[in-house]
Amino acid sequence: MAWIGDYEIRMRAAAPTKAAEQPLFTIGMFDHDAQRFIDSRACYSLSEGAATFEAFLLMAEPVAGAPH
């Protein structure tokens, strides 16, 4: 979905669960420098996905002089 610096925001199909309500998809934030996922969230609606994407964008934006 987006690549900002060393961070990549990925959208994937949600894995099936035994829960009554199934997520539509998951959004994850991957740090290519550290080679690990920073966060991942299951999204049950498009609006929830949009809010998660916005939150991840804010986390990925570089802060002057701050290491990630």
C-alpha cells in the first residue's frame, strides 16, 4: 500500500478464524531495516482499515533527529 523510508505498510487477506465475525483484511507495518513487523491489525470494515492506514502513516513519517 505504501513505502515510507524503511517502512512498508502491507494489506493482506485475513486468515480465517473460528470467531463469529471475520475480519475483511489485515494491515501490517514492516520495518525493512530491522527485518520485522512493527504492528499488525485485523480490520472488520473499510473505515477501520482507513483509520489503521492513517495511524501507520503517522508512525512511519520521519521525525527529525529521531531513530526509528
